[in-house]
Amino acid sequence: MVDEEGFREFVQARLPRLSRAAYLLAGGHAQAEDLLQAALIKAALHWAKVSAAGDPEAYIRKILYHEHVRTWRRRRFLEHTTDVLPETAGGDETDRAVLRLVLEQALAKLTPKQRAVVVLRYFEDLSEAVTAQVMGTSVGTVKSQTNHALSRLRTLAPELAELVEMEVRS
Amino acid sequence: MRRLAETLEDVAGQAKLYDVTSAAVRGANRRRRTRTFTASALTILVVTCVLLNVAMFLQLNNGGTGRPDLGPGRQNGEPPALVKALLDSPTRGSLAGDINLQKDVLDRIIADPDAYGLPGDRAKLRVLFAGDIPGNRRLVIVAGATGAPQLVNLTGGKGAAAKSLKLTGWSDVDTPVVRDDWRGNRGDEGFVVMFGPAGYDLSVSDSPRYLADGTIKREWKAEPAGYVARDTKAVPNGLRVRISRDTTVLYEGAVFPPGTARRGAVDVNPLHGRGKPAPRAAEYAADALAYNTGLTGPDIRYVVLWSDDFWVEDPNKVGTGMGQIATVMALTPDGGGPYLTLTTDASPEPNSRTHPNAAGVIGDPEKALLVMRLPHFTQDPLDTLQIVAPPAAVRAEFVRQGDGAVLATTPLTNGVGRIELPAPVEGTVRAFDAKGAVVAERAYTDAFTYGDFSNVEPQVRGW
């Protein structure tokens, strides 16, 4: 049997962060729930080994990423650059809401790997080397995917050029 | 100014608590039991796989777990004036004359309009594009001529019948130009389709020449078909698309190349001893330049215009320490070329960071004057402006726009120096030789582009 108590304790402690990461990767509540559930089931299955290794969060992050890419490969959305960009007038809170909306729309138009690299690098704040480990790829690929993703974000929404300026690492 | 990470947090703040722990535990226990009770579990597994396959099939055939938006204006109302001409334009594409295909597609939509987010009234449906496009794909774009128009993409293999086309994308119609720019998981996989309203000419230009005087020379070729459909792999360097009527440009923008690996070495020693060698940053910058512009090969020389050590104070603490900075130019046979500045931090596996406003195009590097704000790893831009001037220059000054006041001056060593001026500033930088003669000058403003090559030649939107 799975070490239910230990697993539950870990997940409950980390659920808010895991939920947020899943939402960013998946882009919707239903998809995020499915994604997180699929990842946690895999983690639970190997929980003894995962917890003994000492970094269960890294393990779950890796599963989340691979589940995300696997799921999205079936979706094959086309990307468009013709989305509505909200008016940018208003106070700070309005600007903040607008930026959030613009970023959310732009993220939805990235490829799964581009979206994942943005989340891993700038939301999870992982280094390029750790991101490469999670993605199972080379640092060079992380660099190029990041470069692609940020270029796409700027192309999709020029407003994001200012937004990303503090975080850009090509 | 907000950071990407902060706004990602805002987006993530919409997440709910997806409390799926019990399901996870149940799933794990169920899987555990499969090892003990092989026979019964195998049955469950088969059923599960069948169900999963059905789910995958349904998902694939309906464009994924999402669906086009419904809501006010999707079914009725008059289209906004901005997009009316586009919606009233005849069908584009190689299958524009295939009435049967288009009728079959519309029949599908009319049978279940909500699934497409489109009106069920045939009179309000518009086939904007129908064609076989590069990459052995068939693409049909259908829009609703309504108050809040939406378009959908139906795609399949080349030659696919209407019933075999899959709903693979959708978006609002809110500009007079359709730009379908799809990239797959591999960098070079995808296509771009672009067109505008009837009555406008469409022309393309690629492989620009970067001249020694700093200008860019382009030759534009008309696309008589009135649309562009390219395989990403076949996008040439510097491709731009222009949609215009007479001398009025409705839209002009870049189509990005698939990404090219650099060939050939970069001489990491900066020209005229400007700064000191920074091989790691120089290599990274040359790679990034080749990747973004596609400029590589035996006739392209990668030269370091300036490089130096650079202290990095990384708020994440992963790269704090002495890093490097380098401005590298892809020098073309015409004497000019694009350039880019890149910083690396002190990590063993260094993170690199593009520069806020040190990417663009210059002419002869012997005569060029570069002015850039140094990169920052914290919230606010630095106060420091880096000047890279012709080697004969010994002094530089910053003259404010408007009143002509000299805000700062600095001595130059081998043409290199720095000025402290908090952003934002706008004015002219002049470089003088030992006799006091101006050897170079250029306008400067704190418009940050962060190495975005779409801003080398700005996008034009005439609406």
C-alpha cells in the first residue's frame, strides 16, 4: 500500500503551489485538475522511493511537465497573433489586470514546451540547468526554447516586452 | 515596472485548490493491486486503455479539451467596421474555387454551430481561406460575420475531405489581417498563412542587405495570389510581409526564421581593444544573433564591438558575481549588419540575459556609435549608459532633446566610456576626437526592446 499519510501530508502542504503551477501549465481549471491528478497518481505509486530520494517536489514537477507535454501533443492548437489586447488605460490595478490577461492569452498561444519553459524558468524560478533536468533535455535546448518563448510572447503582445524585461534570459 | 514572474503569479492566482489527493491515492492503490491480482487488473487495464483511447480520439477530433468561445455577438449583430472588409472578401487559397469542399465544410458547421462558436445561419458564414498549404496540410478558415466575429481553423492532410478536417484552432477576428502562425514542438515545424482584405496588395521581402551606411535595403515582390502560405522550414532570412494599397501600408511585419545554428568562429578579442575579451558572453551573443537572424556562413563575420567583465547582482542569488558582457555584430559583405549585446552571470552553467536596448542594425563598425543602457537584474533600469564609439573618439556628451542642454560628458578610452543618467532620457550622443571634431553622433531614447529583432524593423499596423 502507498504510505497514504506521508503522501497526503506532503500534498496538502504543497497543494497551493502545485495547483498554481498546474494551472499555469494547463491554462484552465479542468485541465489543471486533470494534469495534477495524473501527476499525483504517478507520484503516489512510487511514493516510497520518491520520498526516500529526498526531493519529492522535484519529482512531481518533472511528472507535471511530462504529463503537460504529453497531453498537449494531442491537442495541437493552432496559434494566432490576432487576439484582442485590452485597452491599457486605467490605474495600477487595472494595468495589473490587463497585464495578467494579456499574458494569459499569450501563454495560451505558446507551444507546450515553450509554455513549460516559461513556467519553469520564471514561475518556478529554476536555473537553466535544473530546468534542463526537469525537461530531460540539454541546457542549450532550454536556452533556445526560452528564446523562442520570449520572442513569441513579445510578438503576440508587444505590451509584454516591458513586462519580461526584468526576467529575460536568452 | 512589473516583472514577468510577478504577473505569472497573478495568472496563477486564479488557480483553485485542485484537491485530488484522494483520487491520487486511490489511483496508486488501484495500480498496486494490479500487481497482486493480475487477472482482474488486466481486465481493468484493458477497459481503461480502451476508454482512454476513446477519450483521446474524441479529444483529437474536437480540437482538444477546450472549444471555441460562445457568447454575445457570436451568432448575430453586424461586424465591426474594422474587420467588415476582411469578412466580405472572397475566399483565398488554392481551393478558393472548390465550391463543393466549402459547402461540405459549412454544412458541418451548420449542423452543430455551437461546437464551432459560429452562427448556424449560412448567410453569416464566410470561408476566408481554403487551400493546400506547404507541409502537406489542408487548411480551411471559416469566420462568422457577426457582432463579435470569431474564426475557426479546420486542418487535415493534403487532399483531406471536409468531413476529415479537424477543428484545431480559433480566435476572435479583431484585426483586418489574418495571420495564422503555427509552430509545432520542434522549432522548425509549422506554417504561416497571412492575408488582408480584398483591394489591398500583398508583397514580401526577404534577405535584406545591411549597408555600410547603416541603412537596410529591401526589394519587395508582389504576391499576386493575395496571400502568403509558407512552411516554417522554408522561411528565408529577414522575411517581411506588407499589405498595402497605393502608398498606404495597412500592415507590415516580420515572419521569423526557424532558428539557425551558428557556423564559424567568433574572434573574441574586441575591435580596437574596446574593453577586454569576454569569450563566454561573446560566444553566446554570436549564437543568439545567428539563431535570430539566420545570418551564418562563410561570408558572415562575427565581430565583437565591445566586451568586458560585468558584475551581476542576481536577486535569485544563483548567478551573483563577476559575469561578462559582449556586443557582437554579424558583419555582412555589404558592410553593415545586425548586432546584439548579451550578459552572462557567474553561474557555472551561466544564465544569459539579453540587453534592454542594445540590439539593432549598424553600418561600418569602424564608424558606428552605439549607446545602450547597461543590463539590469533587478526591478529598475540602471542609471548607466554605455557608449561604444569609433576608436578615434576621446570624449562623448549627451545633449537633451528639446533645450539642447548638455546633461553629461565622459572621457573615452579606445572609444569606450560610460555616462550616469537615470532613465528615461531622450537626446543625442556626440563623440569627439582629440581636436574637438565630432566623429559620430546618434539619437538615443530609453525605448527597451530586449534583443527583439522584430523591433529592428518595427511592425506597422495601420489601424
